[in-house]
Amino acid sequence: MTTYQDDHPQPLMKHPTMTIGYYPGCSLKGTAKEYDRSLRAILGALGVELREIEDWNCCGASSAHAVSRLLATALPARNINLAAAQNYGEILAPCAACYNRLVAAKREIEQHAAVRQSVEYVLEEPFRPGVEIRNLIEFFERIGTETIAAAVRRPLQGLSAACYYGCLLVRPPEITRFDDAETPSSMERIVQATGAKTVEWRFKTECCGAAHSIARKDIVLDLSRQILDDARASGADLIVVACPMCHSNLDMRQASMRVRNGGRRSVPVVYLSELVGYALGFDARTLGLDLHFIDPAPALAKVQGKEVPA
């Protein structure tokens, strides 16, 4: 594995100008700990104070909604109520599955009186709807691409990235209300603020197979291989994601894809927060870039931008 240079000074920390309730969810506390690590590092440098919601519980993604619709709605509703009780007007849910469950549950409770009544019976308290739920792309947009660009200390010129949204950030469109369910461009604007180039490609919103990796690994290998092949064919040095499940399928399973489908050049897969953090001047280990199955160091070595003093 390539050795990273970790002696780059970190950006100067600003006084927080924004405080937000943080819902890490289960993945960011375990298999996606580099996602959590990079977020905690970079948001402080962008003037944001993350405050983890106390006593949060699993959102139920991948399991509860297949067993009980009421449980699948009540679990995220409890987290929303906790945020409201702790005086957070908005929640950052960086996991795409958590984000999807939170916004879907909120909408269902608000639109259906019978669902609201059942959920409040389970929670033993009224539902408190006045909390906004944001995924990482939405939150970066709220911070502003100008703010991100101004904080860049290591411009990522010379790097080409394929922005991968997957399913859960953009669908169903009437719930997620993303910029465009079929051809979104908001992640591209954030990546471009780092100095990197974004590629045009066909698979940015195609499914990677998600939790089928548990029961039908063959489906996941085929779907994820198509995504990787198209990103590679489009000239991308790496793929940028904002979903722990997508990252797991695309990063961890490349060795199995080579066994199943023959040799192919590896494609690094990084979280959006890691890419932004690298541009902000944080070292690779602080961001968790050394924890990936496919080493991003060779791709990041293509960066041609001159470092800017903090």
C-alpha cells in the first residue's frame, strides 16, 4: 500500500457559525467510521459544530421496514423527537439510508393521521414535526460552494471524479426532493469547488445492489461492476459517494468482481467528506483514506494544484 504524506498542516479552525444535530446512524459508528471521522474533522474547519443527538437509535434501514411498517416509521420518528427535544432545528444524516428513512417517516406521519396516531401511541408522546433532515450533499450546499472553495488549501486540479448518488438520496423524488432524480448535479458542484474535474457518465443514479449483498451477492457483484466499468470508461480517477452501503459494495467487493469477471483495473471509491477534507488540507489518515480496500493514494497523487497557505 502506498505511504501517505501526513505532515501537511490542517486548516485553521474557525469559530462555529452554525450548530446542527448529528445523527451518525449505525454504519458511521462501525463499518463506515472513516465517513464519521472525515466529517468531524472537516465541518469544524467550515464553521460548523456537530452535536450528536443523545440516545439516538437505529433508523431501521434494511430490516425494520421489511418486517413492520409501524416499527420502520416509529424508529426514525423517535430520533426526530429526540432532536426536537434537544433544540435542534435540523439534523445532518450523512448515511443515505438513514436520511431516506428519516425523511420518509416524517412525510408519512405528517400526511396520514392514522399513521401519526399509531406512531404516537408507540412513542408514548406527540410527534414533533418541526425538524429539517439533511443529507450531506444538501448540507454542503447550505454551507455554500463558495465557502468550500475559499477553504481549499490543496486544490485537486488534475483529478477526475465520477459522482455517484445511488438510489436512496434521489428516490422517491416526491420525498427526497433532490435537485433531479435522474440527472442530479449538486454533488458535481461541490466536487468542482475543490478544484477537481467531474466526468459525465451514465450510472450516477443506478443501484449498486444495496443490502442484497447479504442474500444475493451475485446481484450486487454484477450491478456494482457495471457502475465501476462505466466510471472507468468515462475517464474517472475515482468515484465519490455519500452512502456507506454504496461504498461497501463498490470498494470492498472489487476483488470478488475480478475473480468473477476477470481482471480489471481497480477504481478507488471515496466519501465526499474525504475528498473535500483532502482539498481542505487534512492528511489522509485523519480522514480515514488509509482504511479503504482500494487504495486512493495513486489517484490522489495526480493532484496538480499548488498548496495554498492557511
